[in-house]
Amino acid sequence: MRYIDISELEETFNRLNPNTSFQNWVNDANQHLQNIEALSPQQRSTYWRTNNYWRNLYSTLSELSGHKCWYSEAPENSSEWEIEHYRPKAQSKNEDGVIIRGDGYWWLSYFWKNFRLAGSLVNKLRKDRFENGQEVFGKGNFFPLLDAFISQPQDFLCNNESPLLIDPVNPNDVTLISFDSNGDVYPTYGLNDNLINNRKAVLSIKFYGLDHTPIQRSRNKVWQKCETIVDITNNYIKFHNPTPVQINTKISECFIQLVALTRKNEPYTMVVKCFIKEKSKDKNNYPWLENINLVMQ
């Protein structure tokens, strides 16, 4: 999961839609919100089905992430894609399936800061077809909270809540999960390190389906690609008797290739960063790799 700077949304929308403006979109969205304010939950659901105005932001949200799922970093052509509501619009449940808000966060249904771009593997409940008996949850209307504090209608900031699902627009949140050489995902913090951060990671991996086998396999391929790039460089430095100038040139070539894999439009960029973090710990074999963090995108 890579941090998404949602503050760039307005500028991106205006660039992609020269015949209108983001402010026009907001004005129309506010009208839709007024239209549903006095409706019952059932009436709102009917209204949303025929007035899913948030779809007009699809190309903008896709551009912000480099055309990748905001949760898994899977490329856009990997599954069906949709705009999902981080805080569910119709109903919200905790991790045990107990309903927290029967009417959901309906007032955020047309609020652009509540939109995330997700592949169907993230947003819909499903089983992992590659693992017998192992269930991969989609996010659906799950939205567990740390405590009993829950936002009330018309609170657009919702900053009294403590969500237990990682949010890609929160830069600290995206550091809570890491990846290993197999492409497997795991909590960055153990239970004894930080209980809350561990819990957020565990629940996010579960409900975002981040351990789904096809995604895990794709992450493994990225890790192995990084491994090849670094091994070739390290072999050259150790066994080709290069001059200092040649060593610097080879390291620069390696850095260019690894940095290219962390560009916004590349898939699974956080796997590359986890790879570098892990390899950099081995200062005996890879003392030259640590400085790449200074140029990483």
C-alpha cells in the first residue's frame, strides 16, 4: 500500500476535465446530498443505485495512484475496479459483523474525501480459489473502530473516530504493513511492539484481501526482480576487480533500476522499499545499498 496524496485531487480533476471544474462537481455532489438527507435508508439505497455520481471521479482517482488499486497496488487491468467508500455509506459493521451504524455514513456518500479506488478483490467478499478452505474477505461494509466513539451525521471530518482499517491517504498508516521475499504480507509491528498498529495491520490484511494468492505471487515477482538487480551489482563489485570509478558507475546503474521500480505507476512499489529496507540491514554484504533511500521515490 502506497500513500495517496488526496490534496492533488482537485488539480488532477481540472487537468483531466478541461470542459468543467472540480468546483462544479462539488456543487452537484452537494445537491445529491441534499436530495437524500430526508430519505429513509432504503430510499437512499435506491437513490444511490441511479445516482452514483462519484463515478465521475474514476479517472481522477486512478490518475492519483498511477492507475493502481489504492489498497493492494495491483495494476488497473488486474480485476474489475470501482470507487468504494472508505466509511461505508449504507451500513457499517465491526470486525465481528456487528452493526455499528445501521444507516452507515450516509452523509459522506457524495463527499470526495471518502472515496478510494479499489479492485474487486479488495472491495467484495470472496474466497481464495488457490487456497482450499481459506477465506479472503473483501472490505464490503466492514469498518471496525478502536473504541465506542463514532461520528454523527454532518460530521465530515470524523476525527473523533479511531478506524482499525488502514487508510492509504494517511501516510503513517501505509507503514503498518510490510512484505517479505515470498511476497507475503505481515504487520510491521508485533503485538509486543505496538498492539494497536498490529491490530490495524491484521484486520486490514484480512478485510482488504492483501494475502490473496494472485497478489502474493505478483509481489514475489517484484521482490525477485529486485534481488536479481542487486545480485548482479554485488557480484560485479566483489569479483570483477573494478576500479572505484567503475564501482560508482555500477552502483548508480543499480540505483536507477531500483528507483524506477518505485515510480507511482509501477505495481507493488512498497515491496521494493521493503526489499531495500531488509537488504540494507546486511552491512557486510551490501554496504553500498543504504544510500539509495536518499533518492527513493
